[in-house]
Amino acid sequence: MPARPAFGSRRSEGVFVKDTVHESHDPGDPSRSLSREMTLVEYVEMIRKYRMLILLLCGIAAGTAAIGGMLSPPMYSATTVFVPREQVELARGLGSADGFCLRRVSSVADLMILYKGTLGRRAVLDGVIEKLGLDAAYEESSRAPLRRKLRSCTTIDTARDGTMSVTVKDQDPRRAAAIANAYVEELNRQNRFLHAEQAKGKRLFIENRLEEIQQELGRMERPSPREVAAKEMVLELLTREHEIVQIEEARNAPTVHVLDMAIPPDDSLPRNIVKQVVLAGGLSLIAAFFLIHVVEHARALRSRRIVSSRPV
């Protein structure tokens, strides 16, 4: 009487072959990872198996971070603090509970947002570069890398008390302070230019309107007293507005007031070597786990191909 095939076996040409892929209960068998997820015990076993590789990768990453932090040049930070001119005028008006000043609170907040964006614009950055000769200091002739470097080392903040600050980090303490102060100077220059252009546009419009009204008065053959009075009133208003616009156009007052000018710092910034080492070690540990998982998965694929290719 022929023997019955064992459970978990299959018949092929009269030979009983055990299904090793599905019957294996060994936690270290790599082929099991293809059919289901690994258990906690299997993960612990895998970590124990590759513990030396994990320690080596983490040690290399932490050591590299520590050496890099110690060899990196010291960095210095300088900050200049300023307020928009409108903020000072607003503070003076709030003391008398002026309703107009109260309505300007939102406009001043919008102005601070505008100034923050203006400080990062190309015109301001190029002005700072030209003023301080940063192309020679940083040994970079192209403007695009210089702008990126300035943006990366500059922090612009707005405080709840209405002040703004520009903080610059650099290897040279004097250059850090000079760049921070140059930002405010360029902001003032750009704002004065824009205000002058706006005032010039208003002045040209008013001058054209004055000329038109004078021509209209000259063309009137028999003007009524009411028409003449109306035209003269418009002329008087436009003449006053024209004088105001001329004053605004010639005005050279600063648009921001500096509260604390940046000065060269005495102490450098902390290197944070411990923080860099911990961060590098954590990232390398994650990378090591990912690498081990890839290796184990590749071994499982190779093992399954070997099993499936065996003659039965």
C-alpha cells in the first residue's frame, strides 16, 4: 500500500517534496518577510545580527558631525532694530485718542509687512552688496550666489510692540554689523525713491489739471459769476495741493527710525556641537535601519528564487 503524503507536502513525479517556503518557522528565514510583516522578535533579531554595522554607521556620522563642528569657523550675529516713521507718528497720536490715528493701526501693520518683503528684494540686496563690496569680501563675482548668501544669513522679524529687526550672521563681526545697518539704509533709500516718484506723478497730474482749467477760463466768452467762482475755487484747491506735493517730492526725511544700531559683537555664536552630534546620530540610525531592511528584503527575494528554481 503506498504511503500517504505528509501534511504540507506536494507530489511531483512520485516524489514527495516538502514546501519549505510555507513550512519554515525559523524567525531568521529571510523568505518569511515576503509573505507577511516581520514581528517584533524578528526585528530585534535582525538588529542584533547587524549591530556592528549600526554602531559603525552611527559612530562615523556622530564623529564627522563633531569634527565638522569643531573645525567650522566661528559665527557672529549683529542686530539692528528700527520702527517705521508712521509707527512713531501713530504712537504720538494715540495719546490724545485721535480717531484717525486709531484707524491707521491696521495700515501701519500692513506697512511693516511691506517693509519686511522689501528688505528681501533684489534692489535692496544689490544695494547692500555694492555699498559694502561684498563681491570682493566673499570672493564671488556673480550676483545670484551673493543674493542667496545674504538671504540665508539674514533674519527679519517684526515684534508685537511695532518694532522691526534685521539680524545678520557672518564670520566677521564687523561685517555682520555693517550688513545689518546697510539693510536699513537701503530700505530708507528705496522708500524715499518710491515716495519721490509717487509725488512726482501727483505733481504732473495737478499741473496738467491747472493748465486745463486756466485754458477753460480763457475760452469762456461770457462766463457767469457762478462758473467763474467755481473755477477759481478749483484753481485755489489745486494750487494748495500742488505746493504740498512739491514739498513731499523734495522731502528727504528717513522713512524708518533706528532704535538700536548694530554694533560688532564681542562673542561668537555657540557651535551647538552636542546638538549636531545627536542629530547626525539619529539620522544615521534611521538610515541604518532602512539599509538593513533593504538588505534583508534582497536576501529574501534571492532565497525565494533559489527555492522556486529547485527541481521537484
